[in-house]
Amino acid sequence: MRGHDFLDLEAYLGGSFLHPGGIRATQAMFERLQFAPGRRVLEIGCGTGATTALMARQTGASIVALDRSPRMLATARRRHSQNGTRPPVDLVRVDLNRGFPFDDGAFDAVFAESVIALLDDVEVVASECFRVLTPGGRLAFNERIWKPGVPQPLVDEINAFSRRAFGIQSATHQPLDHAGWVALLEQAGFVNVEAVPVGQLQPVTTPTPTTGARFQRRLRYLRRPATIWQALRFKRLARQHPDWWAQQENYLFFGQKADAPAGG
């Protein structure tokens, strides 16, 4: 495990719902994407598999989940095996910056949680999402983004620090605010695009296995005591530069691929 990589640590610890808004945002996304048994769903950047496990259990959708990290995928496989996830989730290792290995119109819905803003080319990824959706298919992104007016030099400085400290950038390479994200999705071909601040979401009452997850997390810390110091280091770094993190906010983005013309 690389000591400087926050995602590697969370892959080992089995972190769940670490994205903005946590499970509250995940449930809001489920509602908007209209999941149902038999619907074909693509998750971009599944991480440790917490969302896919919850989705399969609640909706019965047929899920393909992508990630480029072998550590994350190993944790996701272990989670699904231990939980007996049904229907089974198809986990695929993919470099998300190089397109998706699927045919046009392969999915009814596609979503990502705190993934797209960390990739090299968000325009290419948005276009790929559009391509693999069937007509009428739905999209949802949950992302930490730049507030309006953040200058490019500050974006570069914050991202450089985040890469050094955590092994990942903080948000997009360009200072894309919520209006910029909406425009990006519309340029990719999506219609009915909406931007919803995560802070406006209502609480959810869906039970989650938080007690067991906390126990497993503590057990993993004890198995590798060095991870305790890694976690403390990341928390200390996260408290630095509070004015930098104040340059960001959290949004859910929704869009739809237009239905095919009648008779088309």
C-alpha cells in the first residue's frame, strides 16, 4: 500500500459512501434514475462496491461496475461475496480515461459518485456516457466542483497540493462550476440537464449496516497499525488550507438521452 494514496487506504479499510452527501445522495440518485429489476446500469468508479451492493439489494437492477484500481475491485469483490449480492454485479477493470468497452446503447442508466471530476478528460467521459446509453437512458453524477469565479492558477495550486497529499486531484483541471458542468453535459448531447446542490437533499431513513462496517474498519486498523498513522496524517492534511477547500461545493447532476424519434 502506497503511504501517500488516500484511495489505497480506503480500499484496504473498505470505506463506504465517502462521496458528498453520503447515502442520502445515493438514495436521491436511485430515485431519479428509476432503477428497476432487469434494467441495465453502469457504475463508473465503483470503489469498494458499497453503492452497487445497496442498489442490487434494493432494486434488482443488472449492474456493471467499472474501476481502474485493482485494490478497489478486490475489496468490492470481497464485499459482494460476503453479502451474497443478488443479482450479481459484474466488476470490470478499466482505465476510465480511455473510453468504455461497451457497445452503443448498452445501458439504461449510468452514474458516478465523486469520480468524473478526478479524471483527465471529463468531456470525453461525458460523451462516452452518452454513447453507451440507450435512447431515453438517464445519467447522474455526484461531484465536488469549483465554485463560480475560482481562477485557474488557484485551481492548479489546490490540485497540485491534493495530488501530493492524497494521491488524487481535488476537482477538475479546469475551474468548472455548476453552470460549466451543465453546459458540458448538454454539449455531450444530454437533455433535461439539472444541477442540484447536495446540501438541499432531504435526509433518508434507509437503514445501512453501519455498526458492522465500523467494526470491520476498526479490525482492519488493528491488523495493520501503520494505517492508523496514515489516516491521522490524511486528517491533518485535510485540515490545512481551509480557504482552499472553501472554493468547492457539492452537486448532483442529472441528464437524459433523448428518446429515439417515432419510427426511427
